[in-house]
Amino acid sequence: MSQQLSSIYLARHGETAWSLSGRHTGLTDLPLTERGAEDAAALRQRLSGIAFAKVFTSPLQRAVQTCDIAGFGSVAEVDRDLVEWDYGAYEGRRTVDIQKEAPDWQLFRDGCPGGETPADVGARADRVLARLRAIKGDVLLFSSGHFLRTLAARWLGLAPAAGRYFQLSTASLSILGFEHDRYDPVIRLWNETALGRK
């Protein structure tokens, strides 16, 4: 692949206790579970041999641990824009429980009271993408599910709310790239997991 048509590799962090139970984990700084660490090690195997011009990670420990176990801790730069969605009053709650109080609630449409809106997260994604487009060569990001889904939507020129259509598993690998030229952004790979876990 030519230098001008570089790719952005997206690695979602490994499993945490809250991701396992379906609780919204925004800024709560949880570690990986044992299985999450094992899945991060599988990411290491899948990324082995790929040369990255830059590696960035969210400052949250679930992303940093995944980055470290995957073998990129020594070269990764922390980017605060890669943190997960701020869920505000919905932090630590499951969608099914939130919808008992707000039956029509949708994260990617409504955002969270006391937290971020889809436009807020989209603006962070746009800042990240603007920085990445200036880098020659492939880039690797370690972050969280809802943020990476929003990033993919913005890469394609879609509204942040379109992130709702991109399901993303823990410890998954996805690749954003181009088809013919820099004006043809595409998703080259989405939600690939080493063990086929969902």
C-alpha cells in the first residue's frame, strides 16, 4: 500500500467486568479481566509484523493495558481525545435499565444527561482524524467501543449517530482505509476477533 493510502487500525480494549455485564463504562477506570488480558494477547499475535508510523491509546487503563499486552506500550502516545463516551448520569448502568425510565432512549441519538452528546463525541473523533490524516504510514489506535464506532462513522463522512450501526466486540480489530484515493474512505475490516467471540 502506498504511503499516501495509509490505514488506521482500531483496537478495542479487552473485556472488563462492566463490559461483560453490559454496563456503560465511560470514564470509570476499570482494569481488564483475566479473559480480557488473554484476548489482548491474541491482539498481539494478529498485529505482529505490521509496521506502524504511530500508535495512540486512550489514557484509561483498559486501553493502556490492552496496548501494553499487545506489545505497543513502549511506543504508544496517550491521546485524551480517545477516551470513551462520557455517559454522565448513565455511567455504570445497562441500556435495558435506562430504558425502563426512558423507553425511547438511544445513546447515538440522545447522548447522556450530564454527559456527552453525539455531537460532542463526533467533534473529538474529528480532531483525532484530522491529526491522523497528517501522518504518513499506518496508525494504530487503542480505545473503547462507542468512541471507535463514532470514529468510523466520521471517517466515512456520516453523522456521529451512524455509529449505532457498527457493532464492536471487545479486543476486536478493525481497519479504516481508502479504496482508490484519499477521497474514497472505506472500512477495510470490521470487528474481527481472534476467537470469534461476540
